[in-house]
Amino acid sequence: MNRRLALKQLGLVSAAAVLLPTCIGDPKKVTIALNNLQITSDEEILLGDIADVMIPATKTPGARAVGAHLFTLVMVDDCLPKEQQEKYLKGMRSFEKSLKNLTGKSFSDSSAEQRLLQFTLFEQKLESLPVEIKTFYSTTKHYITQGYLASQYFMTEVKPYQLIPGPDFRGCVPVANNKTVI
């Protein structure tokens, strides 16, 4: 065996040893890195399902498609104090159980129409639920809406953002004689 071939094979084996663990990745892994929140992939999927019910996909992408549920997690992770984060997580973890108690069906196993009916009933009974679930629901609704309205899709396709004063502003043009009296 010559030395070049041995070095080449050693390099390939080393590269494979480094890259292989990143390729095999955990299929149940959370898609974003959070500093303070410890959530599971099932909780991320639940939040995406909730986003789909709040702003469903029609001819336009829904909240899940634009990543509003991930925006929600980042905002909760970065912007809420520790006590609010704990309430949020506790509410998230008891949300599906309380919804199942109200409707008799699991939220995750329901169809889109059933989820909408479950949400309608849930909103009617919201005042009688524990404060953690109220906190989770109101925070999620706020941030999903904010995330959708701030998404690239919404800002470029639905309501294109334009800088003020806009392209029609001409600052170097002299003002014409205007006979209008204010």
C-alpha cells in the first residue's frame, strides 16, 4: 500500500466520522435554538397546529407556513420574564389535556374542521380555565398574529411595505404658487 492512498483513505474516514453524526440527526429534534425554553418537538408541532387553526392556509400561506409559531417561541424565549415563561410552558403542557376534557377529543388527532370547532368551544370556556392556560392562549394568539403580520410574505405580497415618504416624494422641486387658503 502506498502512502498517498493510505492518507487519502484516512482523510475520507475522518471526514465521514465528523459529518455522519450531523447527517443522521434526531427526527424529533426542535427546529430552532432557544436560550431559556426547553420544549420538545411535539410541543413545537402542537404550536404549529394551533397556528394553523388561528390563521389557516387558503390561497395564501397560513401562519405555520410563514413560521409564525416559531416566531412565537422566539418571542417568548427572548422577551418574557422567567415567571411568564414558566406560566407559558405550564399552560402549553396542559393545553391539550384541558381541551380534551372540554371536547372529548385530542387536539393533535383531530381534523382541521374538528380543531376549529374545538377552538370555538375552548374560547367560550376560556374564563373558567386556569390562569396558566389563559396566559398560554393569549400570548400565543398575540405573537402568532404579530409574527404573521411581520412575515416576509405578508410584508411583500399582501401589504407591501413602503418607506415613508415614498417614491413620489421630490424634495428638490420648488413649490408652485398655490392659491388654496387653509
